[in-house]
Amino acid sequence: MNLIKRNEGLLKDFLGLDLLNPFSSQHNVYLVPAGVAVDITEDAEAYNIKANIPGIEPDKIEIEFQDNVLSIKGSTEQEVKQEGTSYLLQERRQGSFCRSFSFRDQVDSDKITADFSNGVLTVRLPKVEPVKPKQIKVSVQAGS
């Protein structure tokens, strides 16, 4: 118990916030990484990204691929606070976000696909087929 109380004191002193009390009036702070949570997998043919983006309309999501970097951007509207109410806890993300990911293998940008269903964005980035070694037959010329 003493360890927790000391840590709580350090958090209060360092950040000026009572973060261990979820109902603190100072708890309107995001402790989540900037952006949205993603999973990235790779198989022999493609990279696959799944991003949780609940509460956003698909037309508010921008996806760009340039120089082997995929960027996902979007925004949500700030809710209008009702008169006479105050937050006890505010964790839902509002505002803009941007996540960018660099890929080591070449991606076939013409074949990238994106689907959005139930708040999950799925992006598939097919890899360019590696250039296979070409066998060159040596011909023998007469008289050489």
C-alpha cells in the first residue's frame, strides 16, 4: 500500500493530476498513444493493417501511400457539452488523428485495398513480386 501511495504522490507532484482516481475532475487527459490502435501482420504476399476507428464515418478517413509509407488520417467532431453537466471520466477520442507506417519491401500501390466495417479499417498492401534472376544463355559464335 505504501508503494501505491508514494507513486500516487509522485504522479500528483510531477503531472499535477490525480490520475489514479478515475473520478477526479482533472481526468480529462488522454493517456492513450496519439492516433488509433492498430495491428500489422505480414505474410508472403502482403502487409495487412487493422485499425480500430470507432465512431468515425468512412468518408472522414483519408489513406495515402507515398514512398513506401502508408498514412491514415481522420477526424471526429467534438461533442457539444450539455449545459449543467460535467465529465467524471472522458476517454473517448475526439478530434484529428494521423498514423504513418513505413514498409521495408516494395508495395504494389495500384493494388492496395481498404475496407471499413463495424469501426475497423482493414488495409491490404500487396508486395511487389521480387525480381527473379534471369538465366542468360551464352551462345557460341562461329569462328571465335
